[in-house]
Amino acid sequence: MSQEQPRREEAEQEHESVKHEDVVDVQGSLARKRAVAESIGGQVLGKDRKQPSSESVSARANITIGEALEATVVTAGNRPVDYSDAAAIQAAEVRATGRTNIIPGGVAAAAQSAATRNARLTKEEEKTKLAEILADASSKLPSDKPVTRKDAEGVIGAELRNDPNLCTRPGGVAASIAAAARLNQSNSTTSTTSGTKNNDKNSTNLMKQKQN
């Protein structure tokens, strides 16, 4: 057998492994965005939110700001972008990247441009919708991070300050970020509780071994 044969097999195995990881990552991202949308839907429609299963909790782990923005496509994608949306998106981008300025060509810049354009238009069908801005939000962010409560507070404040009625939009950007923060916190609490129970169980087993 030539030396090229094992190398070729190793390369093929590595390629298949990368493909599998990509598929798992995409599926996890879709599950996390679905979880955000479902959480918002439960609040908007006044439905009771069910306790997540262990599998869904795992899928919801570490929902990022980019994923939360993309979840808004499901909950409010058909709504025209306005100044409060643009402000919330900019606040989210700042939180994700750590930069205080708007990134040229980024999601916040696109939202600001859309809001300015929409303000001049009278026909709803001609206005740029949130889905057009947020569909690939994660790829437009140079860096991303899991959503925290502080991130949610910052985005909610930005949306409130720039809304004529000083309120957030049901299913909007702030709602998505807030839902993601709650799910991340819930998952963190669940993981901590599970870890504590496992530690207690291990300690109990160790005590029994010592007694024997």
C-alpha cells in the first residue's frame, strides 16, 4: 500500500468530521432561534410556557445576539424597519462586538439606512422589512457573544427611547434579545443545579465507600 492511501483516508475522515460538525452547529443554531421565537410567541399570545426538556435546554444553550436577531425574522419579519428597530439593532451590535461605532456594511448600518428610507416612503409594500435586514445577522457581525441580561437591558432601553410611544414592540428586536437572555439564564441555572446534584451524589457515594 502506498503512503498516499492512508493520507487520503485521513483527509477524507477529517473532511467528513468537519461536515458533521457543521451540520450539528447549524441544527443547534436553528433550535436556539426556534426556542426564542416560541418563547416570544408564548408571551404575545398569552399562552403558558412549558418547561423545556433536557434536550431542548441543551439546544438552547448559549443563544447568541446574532441568533436572537435572526429569531426576530420569525416573530416580526414582515414589519417595516423604523427608527426604534434601528436603534435596538445598533445597541445589539454594540453589545455583540464591543465597538461603540456603527460598522460600515454591518447589520446596524443596514437598519439605519432602511429606517431612513422607510420614513420617506408612503407605500408599505415598498418599505424594507426587518426580515431583509436580520435574515443573516450572525454573518454580518464581526464577532458575537451569548446574550446576557445586561445586553437585553441595553437593547430594550434603546428601543424604548426611540419609540414615539415609549414602548417596545411585541415580538420585536428587544423582545427577542430579552427572550434569549431569559433562556440563557434558565439554562445556566439548570446546568448549575444539575452539577450540584451530581456533586452531592458523588460525595454520598464516596462517604459510603469510606464507611465500607
